[in-house]
Amino acid sequence: MIRRALSWWQHPAFARGIRDMASVSPGLAAWGLMTGVAMVKSGMSPFEAVAMSLLVFAGSSQLAAMPLIAVGAPVWVILSTSFCVNLRFVVFSAHLRPYLMHLPLRWRLLHGYLTADMSYVLFTRHYHHPPVTELERREQMAYLSGGSLFNWISWQSASLLGIALTNVIPTHWGLGFAGILALLGVGCSLASSHLRRVSAGVAGMAAVVAYALPLKLNIVVAIASAVALCLIIEETGHKQAGRAT
């Protein structure tokens, strides 16, 4: 295990993954700082906030769950909301499966924990096809490891700093707006196709229309609406392609 990790860390692609991730890390760090502050402000103890940051490592899911935890929402609502918010990682993992299946289970689990939105986006932009040779495998895993590790370190550092400085950081700094900008940047980078842009627009509109629902259930409505519409569009496209042939 150590030998495999060293072969990745010593590869030039590892440093390239770090450099690419460093270019987008300031926005993610602002998001992490805001999340750390928000966890303590929602009523969590510093220990609970640190545990959530290290164990969950999912900013959007944490931000969705914290208001529900603060108001004492049922556990099933909290878990359902977090599950829906993180559904995109099911798509990410399905896409990355051909790239990672040659690894032992413990490495796949580690990459599953470390891989986040931007590390996935940057990786798939560089590598459009799964590896064929051992050299390609080493290069791809080195790049993914470098980007994911740097993303994890920058996020956790900012989140833990936010937890430690909760009572020092003035609320008028607008950290919530910084977090929104970071999320917007991630979302725009993921909207790389017409279908993804349509789904983002539909989700946004549905979330606004259903905003009055209790317990932040408008998030669930938004995700369900976008997924349903995309499935309908894809099915219609397949049928039209079948008629054309």
C-alpha cells in the first residue's frame, strides 16, 4: 500500500494535480471557512463540528443538514435531504468506476472519500478515457490523488479555522455570500452540456417555487424535478434516434 502511494506521489502528474486544484482552492477555502462557522453557529459543539467536518466532508450536504439539525427535524428528514444533495456522487462514482476498478477495495474507498466536485471535474477534463496500460494508470491515479488530497487539506484547514474562530469572525464579513459564490463557481464548471444546464435551471426554479415548504424540503423537490425532466429528455432523445435509424 505504501509502495503504491509513493509511486503516485513521486509521479509528475501528482504535482500537476496539486497545481490545478490550487487555482480553484481560494473559493473552496472560503466555502469551507463559512461552513466551519455555520456549524458552530447552528448550535453544534466544537467537537461535534470537527467530527462532522472530518467524517462527512461534504460542504453542500453539511449546509443543508445544519438548519434541520438546529430546528430539531426528524432524523429521516435530515438523512433524506443529505442523501438527495449528494446524489451527484452516484453519477461521479459510476463515471469513475472504469478508472478505479483496478485498485484494491481500500484504495477505492479512500478515493471515494477524498474525491469532491472540483477534483472530479479537473480529473475528467484531463482524462477522457480509462487507462489501458500500467503507465496510464499511474499517471491518472497520481493526478487524481494530488488534486483530491490538496482539495481535502485546503477544505479541512479552512473549515477547522472557521470552527476555531467562530466567535472572532464578524458576521458582517459576508461569509455566507462567499460560500454562495464558491457553490456557484462549482455549479458553473459542472454545467458543461446542454442537458446539465437545463437541469440546473429547472432545479433552481423548482427550489424557488417550493421555497415555502417546511424543513428545506424545497431542495428535495428541486432535485427530483431536475432528475425527472432529464430522464424524460434523455428517453425522448433515444426514441427519436431510434426512429431516425
